[in-house]
Amino acid sequence: MNLLVIAVGRLRRGPEADLLTAYAERLRWPLTVREVDDRRPLPVAERRARDGRLLLDATPGDAHVVVLDGTGRPLSSEALAEHLGRQRDSGTRTVAFLIGGADGHDPAVLARAHLVLSLGPMTWPHMLVRPMLAEQVFRAQCILEGHPYHRA
């Protein structure tokens, strides 16, 4: 199973990028990051729609889509592991995680989701979401393998 993170905006070099790389290198599932970005200024609704088109255009048609959004379901690490395990066991080739811009997701992106996932009620900087997601996917892998990394 391949993992694809598609995110609005560019992650600059620095501690966030280093942390993302550190967790991605620990994964048995290959993790690819695609960044989409169009900085032309637009009103919020138009920018959200444009970002949504960019995200959806970068998403493979057969992917299992997980959209990260504050309105989504907060899952425990164990529940995320179960979800990913079901995808792995059912032969899903690609799980695509979509991370929107600062203005949230266009309704078309939310409609494409198999799962809308929240990382909790707090607001996180978009550049921290990537390494946080990578850590949770690594944790899910460890849970599925019975590895002691997850000590809950």
C-alpha cells in the first residue's frame, strides 16, 4: 500500500520538514508528499475552490481518500490503525491524505472523502500537520505490527 500526502502550500526546509522526513523514513509503506500551490490572490470562496481543484487533480482516481479537516472524526491511534489495516487488507493500492489551505476545504473535496479525519479540536499550523500525520501513520504501523512504540 502506498501513502500519498497531498497538501496545499510548500513546506520549507526546517524542523517540520526534518520531522516529516524522519517519520516517513521509518514507514514500511512508501510515503510521497505532493504539494500544490497557487498564490494568486483570490477571495476566500474562490481560493478554497481553486485549492480544492488542485487537491483533487493531484489525487489518483482509485485512491482511498482521507481528508484532514477540523470538522472530521477524531480517531484514536488504535482506530486509525484499524482503518489503515482494513485498507491494507482489502488491497487498497493508495491511501491519499488531503491537507487543505488555511481557509479549509471546498465541499467537492469533502464529498470525495472516504474518511474526514480531525487531529482534534485545536487548530494546528498547516506545516505541523504533515509531520503529525506522518507520526500517527507510523504509530498505526507499529500498532498493526505489535511493535512496542505505541505504549497505550
